Amino acid sequence: GETGHYTKAVDIFQSLHDSTMEKAEEKTSPYLAYCHLFLNHRDMYLQFLQEAAKLNPNTTQFLFSQFYPGVPVSQYYEMALKGTRGNEKNPPSKP
């Protein structure tokens, strides 16, 4: 099923994350967080979301802004920890 694809993706991203590839953690942590979210692996999701927000905020925002609308990337981990989402009724205005 669909979770099988996420499981395979986790295997690939985890091996890259743990590799000696330049900026491996920065490049892979947002995708690991995303996959673990869909696999309902809360602890792993939180771990990689926290890492991703620090190391790669642009990709993290790209992947997760739909879940935390109107919330700065630096607050995603705190929001996820509390199990809350962004302010969907009053999204920030576009520049």
C-alpha cells in the first residue's frame, strides 16, 4: 500500500542521512520528518522535524506549511509537540 512507499523512502533517506554525503542531515531531515509523519511514527517525526527546522528551514516550510499555515518554521516543532495546527481561519496575507 501507500505506507510501503513511505517505508522505502525512509530507508533511502535514512541511509543518506547517516552517510558522509556533504550536508547529509540538512538535505534529508525534512524528508525523513515528512515520511515519518505519514507513517504515524510520532517520535521520529518530532526528532526529524526539529532537526529539519534548524538545518533546512526553506525545504521544511515547503513540505509542512500546509500543516502549519501561518506559523513560522521555528515554531513547527513546538506546534507538533502540542498536536496543534496553524491558524487556518486567518492565514497571513500575501505580500
